[in-house]
Amino acid sequence: MSAESYKVPAEDWQTELEIKRSKFLTFVGNATSKVKADSFIKQLRDLHPKANHVCWAYIAGSPQSTTRSMSDDGEPSGTAGMPMLKVIEHSGLGDIVVAVVRYFGGTKLGTGGLQRAYSDAVSQALEDLPTQVKVSRTTILLEYDYAHDGSITQLINRYDTENVVAEYLDRVHLQIDIAQTEQAQFKSEVVNVTAGGVEIQEL
């Protein structure tokens, strides 16, 4: 995957791991923002009020995003959240939140045992996680005369675009989301087909 595209969870996913009678329920979701990650974690807390711990980690955005965090949720410091975060960092996935719900089985695992348990729980969940490729996009606003509408529409159909919205006012105002890898070439072609009669703005 390039910096302009990366794999993300295609759906919510759940696996279970049992170690010395402790149950580790791992939940994986799609999180494009901190707000969505927090909401996912809160929902799990509400669904598992009797769990001993709900530890979590997330990367919101591309795999290189600095919007990332984790929590041990009462486990000894560094034994849960950080091992979980390291697994998702090495996975190459983005827009991902992982939470491990632990039900204590009566036997303490020790610091090293906990680190392995939380790391293994997340690794197991990611093994068969359904993923899809997300393309990083830029939103562009075009403004041009009606005479150019047909040629620009044809041009758009040749590119990787989404969410094309047109407003027909005194001139055509067209907003599109285009793959970042294609935006420079697209802008160049738009200028050519309109003979420079277009205003281009990135939103």
C-alpha cells in the first residue's frame, strides 16, 4: 500500500481467546476519528459491565497518523494497551480501533503473561479480519461556464472520483472527491479542456 491508500477494517470483527480460564474477547472496528474510536469503546463497556477490564488501542486515520492512543484500563502499566497498539502499528492497517474485554479466570498471568495474552488476542483477531482498501482523497471545487460542462463530465468519468455534486447557478459549481494520486493530472486536464476558463479550489 502507498501513502495514498491503505487497508482498513471492512466490518466489525470479534474473536475469543482463553488463557488459564481468563477470557479475552477481542473486538475490532473502523475508526476514522478519535470520536468514533471512543464511541466504539464506550459501547463495549456498556455491553460488558461485569468485565474486569476493557483495554483498547486505536489508530484513527492512515497508518502514519499521529491520532493514536491506548489504555491498560486497570491492568499493570504497559501490559495491555501498548502491546495491543504495537500489533496494530505493525499490521499496516489504518482507521482501526481494537478493544479486548477480559473476564478474569482466577489465575494471575504475571506481567509477561499479560503482555503476551493481549498481544496474541489482537494478533489472532487481525489474522482473519476482513479488510478493504481505502484511497486517500482530496475535495476539489470547480467553477466554470456551462459550455464546458459536457467535456468536464466526460473527464470526471475517466478518474477515480466520488461524491460528485453539481450546482447550476450563474456558472457551474462542481464539488468532487478525487484520489490524491490523480489530482495533479486531473487539474491539468481541466485547465486544458476549458482553455483556462475554470477556477479550482481545494477544500
